[in-house]
Amino acid sequence: MEKLSKQLLATLDNSHVQHLRWIEDANADVVVHSSEPPQGYTVPWHHHRRTQLLCVFAGVALIVTARGRWMVPPGHALFIPAGLEHSIEIQSDVSMKSVYVTPRGEIPTDEVPRVVEVTDLARSLLLEAIRLREAPVGHRKAELVLSLLVEEIATLPERPLGLPFPSERRLTALCRDYLANPTPNARLDDWAEKLAMSRRTFTRQFRKETGISFTTWRQQASVFACLPQLAEGQPVTNVALEAGYESVAAFTTMFRRMLGTSPRTYMVNR
């Protein structure tokens, strides 16, 4: 991945600070924003007083918190609760659109982020809201578009693209190492041995720390590794084999279970 110049990083960071100030100072209950940060940029740690729905229209973004990571591929969005400290790692050149809503705006959210799929209607409404964002206060069409947008995003279907991280230091290190070099052949027994734990103790500890089984976590981590490559247009066969799957069919089965569609269909529809 090409390293960004110090000058470009400074420009991007300054733009981010200005964007935050604009969001925080806005009086409207619902505010929309558009940005296109380049691959390799990491948005600094920050939080908002509003709930954010971060939508990715192109590319792949990875939202990082102290307890987990959430992958947002094209055609998906992430609900980010108000006040949650987070950073954003740009995995490939992206086009991001965001909706920020005050508590009065009644946008649904939980205490933790969750990934949802963006419907065609939500996409169209968000694009129109961004086009009309400079409209004067009381502009009827702009108000109607924002009102319908909030109604629509309240019903967006959830997708299992969150990756919880354990808080225990040694487990965290293993999880980070796996993300850097994922393989479907990673064995629970090997991880347990590295931590000098029995299989039973490791299984219990891993579920306690993450809320899911080791196998489920590993499958989700595999999706994380594959989505940026697919978004860049790499052939499904190459991605599947490089990820360590013995066949495209096995990879497709995993992918369909996670995203509800095949890799080829998924990318065609982005």
C-alpha cells in the first residue's frame, strides 16, 4: 500500500477537524456529509455528540473501536453510537456519505456499532439530501427528503460484519496477527497451546471475551480480509485461493452465509 505524504496527511487531518467542528456546531437535527479519503489514510480517533450512519458507496472502510472492528464494504453502512470513540482505516479509495442525527432525530442505535445493508431507496435519498444540503431553512423538499431518509434507515437490514475483539492482551495479539494473515485452517488447539490453555479453557475464555465462538470469529475475520480485495476487482478465484480455501465453492459458501449472496453477485450489485 502506497504511503501517503506528510503534506497530504496534514491536509486530510485538517479537513477532518473542520468537518468535526461543522457537525458539532450544526443546529439541524439531521446533517449529511460526503467525503472521499484515499487508500491508506486513517481518520484520527474522535467521537460525535450525534449518532452517525456512515455509508460506503465505493471502496472499503474499517471502523475501529477499543473493543472491536467493523468492516463496511460498498453498499453497506455502520451505525456509530453518539459519544463512541472510534477511528476509520481506509482500506481502498472510498466514497463515504454520512447521516448525523441528534437524539431528537430518533435514529435507531444500540450501545455498540452495527453494520446494515443500504437499500436503493436509502441510497437515493441520501444522495438527494447531500445535493440539497445548502437549501435554506424551511425548504420543503429538503425537509421531506431528510424525514423520509430517517424513516428508511430505521428499517435497514443488519449484516454480521462486526468483529469483536477480546480485552485480554494475549488474545488480542493473536487476533491481530490473524487479521494480518488470515487462513481458514487456523486451529483452535494451536491458539490454546500458544496461551498455555486447555482446549476447554480457551473455548470458554474466547467466548467470554468476544461473545462468539472461535470458529465464527475466524469466519468473520476471513470476510474482513477478502472484501477489500474483491472491492478492488480481483477475481473471486484468486481471492479464495489466496485466503487458503481449497475451492471457490467453499469460499462462496462462507461468503453467502455471512452476506446472504455469492461474491460475484455481491460485487456486481455494488
